Amino acid sequence: MKMKKWQYREMGSRNKKTGKLSYYNVTVVDYHISDCECMARQFRPYSPCKHMKRLHEKLGHLSI
Ligand SMILES: [Zn+2]
């Protein structure tokens, strides 16, 4: 069976030098929040980052 995969854009932190906001793509696979492209995930790949947690708070039907 093919898994459904899609992405959400979550707002990150503001760059102190440029003042620009950063955005991260959070990946959802079959209603499970599975990954985020931010640095925190590269350091701690087995714990959800704040973007994944925030998406989970907004969209309660998704698991994390
Ligand atoms: Zn993240």
C-alpha cells in the first residue's frame, strides 16, 4: 500500500541579522508528523522539534 506524504510550512525564528523570518517544511506521512527540515532535527533526529510540536497543537488529528 502506498503511503500518503505531504508537507506543512511552519514559521521558524527570526534571523537577527537580516530580520527575516525563516520557514521550515514539516513532513507528514499517513497523518503522522514524521520529520522537519530544521537544524534541531539533525542534532536530535529521534525527538520532535518545536515546529513538529506546534503543528501537532494546531492539527490535533495528526499524531506525533
Ligand atoms: Zn523543526
